Amino acid sequence: MAKATWGGKTISESNTTVEVEGNQYFPPESVAQKFLKPSDHTTVCSWKGTAHYYHVEVDGMKNENAAWYYPEPKPAAAEIKDRIAFWRGVDVRH
């Protein structure tokens, strides 16, 4: 079971994460969407494609661009399509 927490709240918990480059990618249905706020930020990975980001917000605290996902990954990264990963202080344990 992988679990992502921040600000004392569980953001996501799942038995079906996919690990890529040391990051756990959670299925979108396992993520508490109430903690995610859209961000305009994107980055490009040479082999995964363009990542889109969410801010993580808990009890009035905002963690900018702390979650990301690939809505249209390149073929080599197809298994993480729409799955959500975390960083920037979000505690992910597997």
C-alpha cells in the first residue's frame, strides 16, 4: 500500500500505484480531489512527455505544484497516463 500525506491529511492511498524513476504514480480515483487545485504550470520530460501540475491545499496551506500527471504521455510512459505523483514535501511511503 502506498500512501501520500501532507499537512496532516491523507491525500491518496492505493495498492495499485506504478513506480517510475522512484516516484509512486497513484490512480486518479484514489486521490482526494478536494486537496488538488489546478495549476497552469507544465514541464517537459524527454521520454514521458508534458507534465501538468496541481497545487496541494490542506486547511488553508498551499503547496505549489506539488502534484503532477501526464494526460498525454509518450508511448514509453503509457502506463502512467492520468496517474498522479507527488513531491515538494508530500510524504509518500510505500
